[in-house]
Amino acid sequence: MSSGDALIQDFVAGRYRAIETGLPVQCPIRAIVTAPSLAGREAELLRGIGLAKNGSGGTIGVVSDENTRDVLGDRVERALPGCRSVVLDHPHADEATAADLRERTRHCDALVAVGSGTLNDLCKHVTHGDGRPCAVFATAASMNGYVTGTASITRGDFKHSLPSHAPRGVFLDLQVLAAAPPRLTRAGLGDALCRGTAQIDWLLSHLLLDTAYAESPFAMQRVDEPKLLAAAPRLLDGDLAAMATLVHVLTLGGLGVVVTGTSHSGSMGEHGISHYIDMFARPHPGSLHGAQVGVATLTMARLQAQLLAEEAPPVLRASRIDDAALAERYGAQAAACRKALLAKALTGERLAAANARLAESWADWRHRLAALAIPVDRLEAALLSIDAARTGADLGLEPAAYRAAVAHAHEIRDRFGFLDLAAHAGRLEAFAAGEG
């Protein structure tokens, strides 16, 4: 058993102790099973978490889409006689699709998602709303959200990370994952590489603004992250050991959210850029979330390295909210963006206190934060090794569209990080002009 898998099993068993408290973390997930193959074990695995009795699927709804049913959904359905097959047609993780799924599965006592991000989020969201359990058989190592208790759901044009519940069981068949389309694996690598940029952003917010912060989510990934960087070139070769390493890093990243109850440990400036693309890039380039996060992670790593290389502390200006500009950029979403900006605004005494802290502590902070980074060239080499996206153009975006995402992503969330630091120091616009 690898170090990553051992830690995951300790977590599920309730043996993992958070650094912050020294107390065991209660895990709502009953099983996380990763194996070279799970063929023939589907009913057994679901019985083990209380979703199937005596080999019968009963009122289990098996939810797949037009692609994942052929990949794995049909196999799961055949293992569960009497289950209800629900095949969604090109689903989106939005409220309309969730309402349709809720209606189509209202007579099911539990749902089993067969897919990755969209299907997992939909099943978590729907079952959380009415108290039913769910589980997931993964079809791609494309993101880190399999184990989290949140769901990314779009309402209108705005993407929300909504409280949800984690699946009872997460089942990862490495042969299935290794056979997934390469673009999905590339996206998974992109999503897995953001530990450094997210940690630096979150710790900055803690040091500057006293935001709550936790070390545990990052310590959990410390051993396996270097292994992933080394294994990246083998991810598209059918190498199950390399795929297992990616799965472990993604899973541990997701379990960090379970530890803290917030997604800050894996979703800061780099995810803000991705969310901006998803919500406001028109036309949307069709790029996957993880691919966007990989590109945005390189951007954030460059911005953080640039500012942390400077010995003089940044001097922050007062927040200025331009309502006319927000209305022009975001239309009906302008009010939500204004609320996010107000929540982290630096004015008056709060601004003075932030500048005083920077003046007093920047020399120590810059070294402490820089020590957490993965060097940009290492991140880029890992992505390049499997021909993953590294620029906005690789995502299918015009340079101006990607630059807009970098320049304005800080306006759509209330999380303070290096995008905000650069904006308040009058540096973000010039930095964004060089990206794309």
C-alpha cells in the first residue's frame, strides 16, 4: 500500500488527526477504494456501504451519461439487478439539470453516479437536498471533487460552491481511469497541481487579514505531490502506478476540504480565474475545469513569484468599487460581485492595519510563502510532459479573454489572495497584460 493510499484509508477509518486540533477527523465517507480493476466487485462494494442488499439493486438509481454508460455504467447496472437506469444527455451541473434528475429519481432510495465532475456534483447536490445517500464509480481522474462535501452548481450564469454531502463510497478502477480520453487526464493533472498557489494565497489572507487557515490539507499532500511531478510523463501511457499517484493526490486534495469544511485549501486565485472563464467567457472555449486550473496555476505561480521576489513590501491602496464597470462586465451578476468585493474591501483602519503588517512583516512573510511554492518551471514541465494546456490560447481563448479573466477574477469571489494584493498595489493590470 502506498503512502497516499495508507493515509486515505486512515482518514476513512477515523484515524487521521488534524494538525490544528490533534483530534481525529470524522469522515462521512465509508469507503474509498482504488484498485487496478473493480470488475465484478460492484455489488459487493455497494453492499459494504449499505446501498445494496443481498445482491439486489432495489431502488438504487444508477446515473450516467451518453458516454459513461458505455464506459462503466452498463457494467454497474448489470451488477445490480432491479436498479433504475438514468442516462442524462450531455448534462450540465446546473439547477435545471438537478431538478430534472431529482424528478427522474424521486422513487430511488439512493443514487450511484457513474462519471466524474458533473455527474458526481449533480448526484451529491440532489441527494443532499432530500437526505438520500449516494456513491460514485469514477470514470476519469479529471478533478479532485469526488470526495468533497460541496457541489459546484450553476445558478443563472453564476457558479456556486454549494454545501452538499460527500458520497458514502468512492470507487476508482484504475484500468477505467487509464483508458479515459487524454483530455480528462490532462485536466486532472491541472487540478492536482494547484496546492502551492492555493496555499500561498490562503496563508497570505491569514497573515494579512486574520482569515482562518489550516495546515492539515497541505501536509496531507506533502509526500505524494513530488511523486506526481515525477510520474506525470507516464500518465497517458496506461501506467497504473502513475494513475494511482494522480488519484491519490486528487483524493487527498479533496479530503482537505473535509478537514476544514471549506474549499479554500484547493480553490483560491487559480480557481477564481477558471470560474471567471466558465461564467463570463463568451463563447466558452469548451475547455475543462481542470485544464483551466492548470493554466491559471501557472499564472498565479508567476504572479506570486514576482511579488515575493521583491524586498520592499507592497503598499496597498484603498479598495475602489466601480459600480458602472461592474454593471458593464457582469450585468445581472454585478450585485453579487459587489457583495464579494465589499466583504474583503480594504479601507480606513483595515487598510492602515494591512499596510502596517506588510511594512513590519514582509521580510519574513515573503520567505515563508515562497518556501511553499512549486517552481513555475516544474509545474510547466509536468503539464508539458503530457501536452496539457499551459496558456489561455491552449484553452481556446483569445488573449484578451484570458487577460480579462486574470485582471478581474478577484471581483467575483470574497477570497483574498495575490490577485487582490496585486490589484490593491496597482500591479494587477500590468501583470495581466503579459498573460494569455
